Amino acid sequence: MDFASDNAAGASRPVLDALLATNDEFCPAYGADRHTAEAEHALSAVFEREVASFLVATGTGANALALGAITPPWGAVFCHEHAHIIDDECGAPEMFSGGAKLVAIQGAIGKITPSAFTEALARFPRGLVKQVQPAALSLSQATECGTIYSCAEIAELASIAHAAGVSVHMDGARFANSLVTLGCTPAEMTWKAGVDVLSFGATKNGALACEAVIFFDLSRAAEFPYRRKRGGHTLSKGRFLGVQMCAYLKDGHWLDLARHANASAARLEEGLRRSPGVRLPWPRQVNELFAILPRRADAALKAAGARYYDWGARSLSAAEAPTKDEVFVRLISSFATKPADIDRFVAIVEERAIAV
């Protein structure tokens, strides 16, 4: 019963098979191989236009390099106060941009509103030398609360950003999970809505270790090969990234994986919703579920070997906050989550509720 993270799962069988198949090959190094070229071509097909894509091994690397490419050292990157780039990346965006400032914006359930973004922009007037200058807006899709922006919401925020001369970055660590929920195309959720650069995640959704930085304006990617190399993210055996991405995208495999992860979270949500004493503070949208559990149920789950994270209550209002007899937790399913584990988890919660 592992609901700690979708990073806890391994790689999907097609991805592993592709890695094994290329292991006996001899290929040019540093991404000059046919697999990397095929992956780049496949990503252009996915996004319905020619894109400049660069494979890297980690999500933090993708975010930090992407933001560094669109933000000068004296720039400001606007993001939600709970965004991964500001809470969980150990200053990597600041380092790779040469010292840019991350500006946190408050917002309910992980999302930035147009009004909050407009107010934040107003605090950093252009040309005021004593302050950092507006440079980028970073949107997490899905957010740290497991919520997602609609295409219309992305477009509205991007319009405000572009009017202020600000580029738009999307942290798509759970891009596929968000996409299948919205039922739109990758193009509609990115460049057609105004996104300039995307961190396209695959690792959480079935790759072994593979992400891509994608520029929708090719001219903005001119210096990125040097930035990636200087940052230590150009793999010598780059074909192992290329084959992962090819297998991930082939025949819609990536979307099938995300559908399974989302459906598993929906099954868990349904079970917990009918369990006495459990509170769900907001509806689930992707493969992340947040729940307030009775403390007795939490203890029984952990005694049974369940893994998940206790979560800080700062995303909750005072009225929603857990009491001394409750625990606020995050539960994440993956492409490999088994129905039996979900049902066992729910059964333990229900048993503890009945036992009292």
C-alpha cells in the first residue's frame, strides 16, 4: 500500500523493454543518436508543431534550466507559494538563472488567480532599479494540491503575463495526468493557451528517469544546448533518454498510464468518501488525493505498512484544519497502483471507524 509518491513506482514495461533493447547498441554520444532524434520528432508530433525539445534526467533540472533560459539574474519568477520550484528544489531555479528571485503568490488549493497575479506584478514596476524585474510566470500543471488549470485559465494568466512582457513557463511534472482529466490536446493546454516553455514530465508517469524542456518558439532555444551542457544535464549516453521518451509516447502509452493513475485515485477517493470520519477538503482532479483521516485510522494504516505523507495544513482554512484527533495526508496513485491495495487501504479506514 504505497501512496507516498508516483516516484515510488518503477518504469513501465515498454519503457524498460526499450532500454534493454538499446543496451547492446553502439550509438553516438551526447544525444547525437537516432533515438534522441526520434524522440524530438515525436514530441513535435504530440504538440502539433515543430518544437525545440531537450531531454534531461530530472524534473528539477528541467524546471531550473527552463527558467534560467527565460529569466535574467535580475529577474523575478512569479509562482504559487506552494509551487515545487519554490518549496522543493533547493534553490535550483535561482542558481541556474544566476540569482533570479522567486516571488510567491498566495492562492487557494494551489492555484494562482488573475487578480493575485496582477497584484503581484504591480509590486514590481518595470524600470525601478532597486527591484528585480518581472521576467517569468511559472504555472504547475497539476499543482501541489493536485488541482489543475483549465485551458481558459492558462490563457487568461498568459495574456496578463505577455501584456507585461513576462514569459510563461509550465511545470508539467504531472502533465499527462492533467491532460487526460481535461480531455484536451497537448497543444491546447500549452502553446495555444500562451505557454512559452514547458517542463514535460515523464518520470512520475512510467519513465525511469526522463523529462524534456520544450520551447514552442524555436528562436528562444538557441542558447539552450550550451546551458544544458554547462549545467551538467547533457548525458554522455543520451540514447537512454531518447529511447525512454520514444517508448513513453508510442501509441499513446503515456496517456494510458496517466488514465490508470487517475482512475486509481478516483477509486480511492470513492472509498474514502463513504468512510465515516474521513473528510476530503477539495475534489480530486488528477492522481493526487488529499484527505483528513481520523488519527486512529492513520495509526492503523501505518501499522499495516501503508506509506503516504502527512501534509502541512497551510493549504486549509481555519475551519477545515484538522483537529487534534485528525491527520491531514496526501495520497498519490501511479500507473502501477493495484486495485487490491486501494481496497485494503479503504477497508482499514472503515474498520477503524466501525471499531469506535
